[in-house]
Amino acid sequence: MNKLKSLFLFMMLLAGFTACSDSDENLQVTLSAREVKFDANGGNAKFTVQANGEWNITTDGQTWYSVTPLSGNGSAEVTVTAEAFEAAAGRSALLTIHCGNSTATLAVTQTYLVNPDDPANQSFTIRAKGGDQEILLPESDGYEVSIPADAQWVSVKEKKDDSVILSFTVNGSAEYRNADVIVNKTDGSKLATLKIKQSWRNIEPGELLIEEIFCTGNIITSTGKPDKVYGDQYFRLTNNTDETLFIDGTIIAESYMNTSSTATFNETYNPDIRPESAPVQALYVIPGDGSQYPLEAHQSVIIANNAQNHKATNPNSFDLSKADFEWYNESTVASMQDIDNPDVPNLDIWEANTVSIWILFNTGVRGYLIAQLPSSVSKEQFMTDEAYIWSATKTWSNAAGREFSTTVKNIHVIPNDWVLDGVVLGTKEDYKLPPFDSSIDAGYTYCSLNSSDTNRYGKGVRRKSAEGKLVDTNNSTNDFEAYTTVSMAQ
């Protein structure tokens, strides 16, 4: 059986059973086991208390496990329940069972490793940042690790009796890299094959999702109109995995193309870049060095236009003062000034696309995506390299059928492979143009019926969930609740 060793617990377990004292020599307690073990999934484990009197259990105060019952009389079965575990090291606890002056101790240990279905054949995907990973191995009397000569990015950090810790360097390329690490027994026969794939990014597509977009604003009762800067607009981004993600460097971008123009028909572009890259504007980025902003499993962040308590001036609105991030523009327009909450981090601005304040189109006629650069591409390279800038001839017709054309120049594009998630918004009745390739979003969702819909205020789009996770089929028509009340209003 795979073991998590702890010198402290081993020494405590040597005591295991302490005989009755001279003053109470007739009371005794023994246990059916000296240790109960859990893997990363947690669960239940049982042991039996055998005593000739009343007994009780004291714990060490940790909260990741529970014990039932904590007291009894005579022999009884006790259940220990451990929570699932996602940290980067094992953990342990100690129970003490008392019967008069007699005591016995039991160790509770949990490893973060999950026993693999087939320990002899395992596959792993490592994030671009690299680091260490402990891997359980089949039982053996000893082993040696063979790393391919062309995989110098893999090394052995530590060999244990039943596991090995491998270290991985940062993947600075824009491609996945692979290695088959062979573990042999001391007699030369194969013990295990470890197939390692290292990504060129730290978040994979579909792991971080756009859960909500609110862009319509809320009506101010006294004026009958929304705030002119739509300060209560926001995005909700959610970690859709069972592990912590670092969201530093995540780009939030708006599509260059209008999806629901009522004046433009049969819009085409030559060359059409969308099969390879997404044309975007308004590039705003979560700050950080890669380890500054962890987002726990299934948790969310709110990114607000203005991180203010908007309910203070508009009861129909939301309190966004505790948002996780906000976008702040140093406006050069006197009548359109932004408000900064010094307690909420500002997004980095790579391209503002405005001289005043970035306001999301309140009818919902743009697409939005989140992406991350490969570690091999710097911000400066992305913003200046011709490979990420697009120009084309745009052709369209009007309602009367008259044709027009113009040249669009110097539009930034994000390669589709860099995109983590994308959501296309369009009005329900006037949607015409997909701003991204169908691999990013094969459909669209809406928060407005048409450009004149006055009932859109207070409405947004929310991603559906099923079986504890957000739905993500890369089709917003299927994945989202359209024209609905957003979470901040509830």
C-alpha cells in the first residue's frame, strides 16, 4: 500500500497504547488500527475502539476531518471523515482516545496524491510555469528513473520508497512539449511509464470562463435613464476547474466588429482573419507577475467599470465597491471623468480605444474574449509585431442594396489558440455578424431584443451550470441564459 511517512506521527504511534496507571489499573483501551489513511479525494475510514469502560476521543483541533462518535462505552466502531484535499503537500492529525487514565493514539494521514488507476502507465499535463509534481509508483524494492536526453526540462528532485518527485522548468516556447519518462526496477525490468506533456500556457481553454456580462446599466428612477458612464457594468470570470488558477496576465478584449448593425448588411472582409485570429479593440489586462492573483477552484472575480457602491445613488443598481478589479481610464474629456477606487486593483490598459472611458456597448453588440499570451511573447512584441496587426478591405451594403467599401487598418488580433473563452453578444432581432471564429463561439447570446429595447436595462447574460460546473460547449446560444437578471442584483 502507498504510504505517507511522518517521523512525528511514527514516534507518537510507537506509544500506540499506554497501560492503565496504578491508580486505575482496571480500565484499558486498545484500537483496531494505529493509522487511518486517505488519498486526495478524502472520504470515510473506520476503526474500532475496544475498552472496558467509558471512553472519549480528543482531536488536535484541525478542521479538515471529523470523528463520529467522540465518546462511548465498551467496544464501538468509529468513523473518520476527511475532506477532499488540493494542496501541494500531505497533512496529518492525531486522535487521542481516553479511558480512565489509559490512552491510545491514532494517526490520521492524507496525501494529496490520488492513487492512479494504472500506476504502471500514467499521463500528466504540466502547466507552462513548471514546478514539482509527486507521482505515485507501483510497489517495488527500488527503482531508477530514465529521462530522455532531449527532455532536459525534466529532472528528478527526490526519490521516495513509493513515489518520485519530478521537477519541470518553465516552458518558454509557444508549443506543447512531451517526454516519456521510464521508471525501471533495480533488475532492469520496467516498473512504470510516465507520459509527460507540458503546456505552453498556465491556463487551458475552458478552465477560466466568462460567467456573466452586464452591460445594459440600471435605470435611475429620478431621470428614467442609466448613469451616463454606465459605472455598474461588470464581468464575472470563474475558475471552472478543481484546482487553483493564477489569473495574472489575463487579457479581456472587445471585438472590433459590431454584431448587430441595423445599417450594414452583407459585411465581408478581405482578407478575413477570423479563421486564425480574433480582431479586437479595448485590450485590458489583469495585472500581476504570474503568482499574485490566485483564483480558487470554482470561485469567481468581479471586474467592474467603477468599483463603487452604486446603490448609494441608485437603489436599482449594485454595490460593486468590493469588486476584485476595475478598469480606470484617465479621461481627457472634461464631461466624462472616471472614478478610481484606490482599494481595488486597476486593470492594465494595453489599448484603450477611447479618449474618455471604456464603456461596454449597452445594447450588447460586441463579442468579448479572455486570453493569455504565451510566455515566449512579451506585451511589447504583441503590441508592435506585424504578426498581430491586421488590415483589410471591408465591403458591405445598406438597406437599399447600395454597396460600399473601405479599408480598416492596424487592428490588433489575438490568435485563436491563445483564447481561453469567448462570448458573442448581439441583439436578438438584429444579429448579423459573428465577430470571432466558430471555434471561439459558434452562437451568440443577448441582453437586448433590439437597439430600441428600453426593457433591456438591468438585464444581462449568465452562463448555465450543470452538475456543479459551468456549461461550456463553445456555443453561447446553448451555454447562456439570455436577457436575464444578473447575480449582483440578487
